[in-house]
Amino acid sequence: MGEVNAGGALDRRKVVARLLDGRKDLLIVTGLGSASYDVMAAGDHDNNYYLWAAMGSAAMVGLGLAKATPDRSVLVITGDGEMLMGLGALATIAVQAPPNLTIAVLDNGHFGETGMQVSHAGRGINLDRVAESCGFAWTAEIREMGQVEDLRTSLGARRGPTLATIKVVAENLPRVLPPRDGVYIKNRFRAALGHVPI
């Protein structure tokens, strides 16, 4: 289990851009760090909910959003380090079983925001298999762009909860920072959902 076998060969910016291509009314929750930068690099959108300083919370925010908006598809895009910080969320999501929730874990096998230390995923923890053991309806490990396209086309299928671990290159790409004002992000997202700001 201690052997290092980190990440994969996919370009995470290309992966995220492909997942969001033709997104229509898809709701996005990002894990902090690289996942937020990658979603922003693919194009800012009122339906993007960027998390700042909420390590380990992306999946649970996605769960709450999926339960609150059952007529919309919700995609959480996060990294392996952030997902490892909220590992218990996978059990809760499986028990709640929202059919409209998909989690895409950009797995480079490293803690990218704290110095690129090898993560538990880089040492053999398979997050898709953890989700499978919790009872997710569908899980997969993705290593090819064709599989990314398959995931993209299934986002509206309501077969979930679903989780894909997407094996990406471990690299520090230039940061494309989304808005950092939490109140602005919240109110913009609420307005996109037809709610008044609070």
C-alpha cells in the first residue's frame, strides 16, 4: 500500500474543459485549489459555485445542492486531496442516494495546494472503489479522454450518485483565479437558481 503510483497521463485542464462542453444548466461545485482554477479556465459561469477555504466540503455541498434542486444535474469537480479530507461524505451521499449528483475527482496522486506531497491516492487508495463500497450507483477510474467524453454525456442521466476518479498529470499549472468574494459567489449562484440574494 505504501508504494507510490501517483496520478496519470490526462491533462486536467483538457479534462475539465471537455466535461463542461455544452453544459447547459449543469450546476458545478468546485473543490478548492486546482479544481477551481480549472473550472475557471474553462469559462466562468453563474452556475459555478467555487469553494474557498472549505477543505473537504465540496462533496457535501454538492449533496445539499442535489437534494435542494432535484430537477437539475449537479457535478462536483474536486481533487484527490480535497476528497480525502471529506472521505466520510461518500458514505453519507450513498445513503442519501441523490440520482442527480456526480463527483469527478481529478486525481494526480498529490496534495497540490500544500507542496505536491504524495497523497493517499498516490499510495494506492482508490477513491472510486471507496465510493463503490459505500454503495454509489456507478463508479469508474478514467485514464483516457474517450472515457471523459462518456462521463460528460452521462451527466444528465440521473443514475447516481456516481463518482469517477480521473487520473491526471501531477503538475502545477498557471492559476486562473475565480472570484474570491464569497458573498458575491453565493449571491450570483442564488440568483442563477432564481432566489433572491441574502
